[in-house]
Amino acid sequence: MNEVDRLARQVLKNCEISDARHAGLYSICGLALRLRDLYKWEKGLHPWEEKDASEILDWIAAKEQLWEKLAPKKYADISIGGKHYDPFNTAQINAVLEPHGILYGAGYAYSLKPTFFLAAIKNKAQTDGYTVYTLERELARDLLTLPVISQDNSILLRTDSARLFLWDQISFIKKSGRPALRFALENCGLKNEDSETLQHQMPIILAAQKDNFIYHEIGEMRDSTFDRVIWRELIAAFPHSPIELLARAVKDLLADTTKHGTLSYLVRNRKAAALGFYVAFQDGLIKELFPELREAFRGFTKTRDWRMIKEAITTGYRNARNFTEKMVHIFQTGKQNQQMQWAKDEIERCLLGKIKK
């Protein structure tokens, strides 16, 4: 236990350094929501538990003071049993930790923010040729509430974070998503949408949503339409910008509409509740890129004709592929001619401008 605690403190230190360096990426509202989740995790609260604002504000003030001290620090190696590992060398670290029922995660998220976590392994299974780890109690985490990640050709489902993430999605859902949410809950056997019912039935809701999380990662790993190397170069060239948001949204849409991804899986297996959750939580650019699904879903709720959803998926994939080809062409042309400002302007004009219209 002492060794696990020591390891958790090491990971948590790198989490704090990452948060200190990158908290400025978020809007005031976005940072507040992430701090809210982090506070609940640190205090061991359920997703629906809320504390007095004064208590949370004191905690935030202390956190900001800590971040000021840690921002100049470098990420530390992970020390296990006298050996030191680069904090991003997940394969070697987990070769040591997995036999002891613990898994370590590290990578880069939005705007290339480093993200780290440590969690206990609940179980390990095979899904469509991929190893899926279901993780439970998180021993260390940063600001990001990521429900699932792919790492070292495996999929890590973080149930602690997934529960928080899902509760936030339900709590802050927009009016336009409420009919689909109601449909999803009814197909989970839930007739009431009051907070108390949702709290008690959270395991049922998470079980229905789990496939959406897992098959998104499978779709992303299997689909090669948006070359991973080019995608990373594009993200690195235009971090924390509308272009990064577009590139991520297009890649997510490809993952969900590919024959290996989320929506195709839901159609094949007639997962009505999970489809409802998917439509309910559609937001941002991906919602604008894929209006066909909402139109098909409205008809589906009346007819239960899965062919309508299948046709929308085909259209969504074709549109995402076209966006990818245009974005890659513009980016590579700009790169070859050393005209990255031109590439930025052209992507915004030809692709982002098209969405806004």
C-alpha cells in the first residue's frame, strides 16, 4: 500500500504540473466545470453531490497557489522499485503495474495538454480484437474528465471519470437534446427524469452508454481516412484554434460513422438507448457536420426503421471523408510552400466558413 501511495503521489505531481501549465487554455466557464469535477474527485463525492460555494472557492484559491509554484517545474520520471521511467512510456510502466491490478495512463489531449492518471483495474476483456480495460477507483488524475482513451493499442474505460462525464452531460444538456435524452432513458426502462431517479439508476445509464465510449475508440483506431501523422502535424501547427476543433470533430465523425465505429455497431445490434444518448449529447462542430443523423433520428423514433439511421451514417461518413481530403490537401500545400498562414486562412474560409453557412 505504501508503494501504491508513493506512485500515486508521483503521478499526481505530474498532473498538477500539467494543470498549472495549461489551465489558461480554457474559458472561465470551461475551467470552472473542470475544477468542479476535480474537486469532487479529490473529496470522494458522487457526481451529483455539491458543496457550499465558499468551500469550493477556498479550495480553488489553494489550487491556484499550488499551480503558481508548480508551473515552472518539469515533468518527473515515474520511479517504481528503484527504476525510473519516462512519464509517457506507458507500455513499460504498465508491464510492471498491471500484475498488481493497477494501470497508468499518459498522453496528449486538446491543444496537446499532457494528461496523466492512475487507476485500479476492475476487469480486462477482448472486444472486436482489442483489449478493453475497465478501470474503477482512480488514484490520480488531472483536470480532464476523460471517460475513455486508447493507449498502446488497448482501450481504457475509466468508470470514475465516465460517471462524472455522463452526469455532467445530462445535467447541462441543451433543450434541443432533451427529446433524445428522454427517448434514451425510456429505452433504459426509466420513466422518470428526476435527479433522484437518475442517481439511483446511474449504473443502468452508464451500461447503455458504455458501448458509445468503447466503439468510438475502436472506430478511431481502425479508420485510416485521416492519416494519424498528418492529423497530429495539423493539430501541432494550429493548436488551441478553430482549426484544431474542426480537425478533432472531423476525426471523431469518421470514427463514429466508419463501419467499425459507434453508430454502425449500434445499428447492427439495435441499441436504441445508446443511439438516443448519442443524439442527445451531439454538440459543437460535430453536430453541425452531421445534421443528417438528427433528421433520421426524428423519423426513427416514430418508425423504428434502422435503415434510416444506416443511410444517415453513410452520408455522414462521406461528408467527413470529403472534409478530410480538403483539409489535408490545403495543409500539405501550405506546408510544402511554407505558407502556413495561407493554409490557416484557406481552411477557415473553405471549410469552417462552409459550416457556418
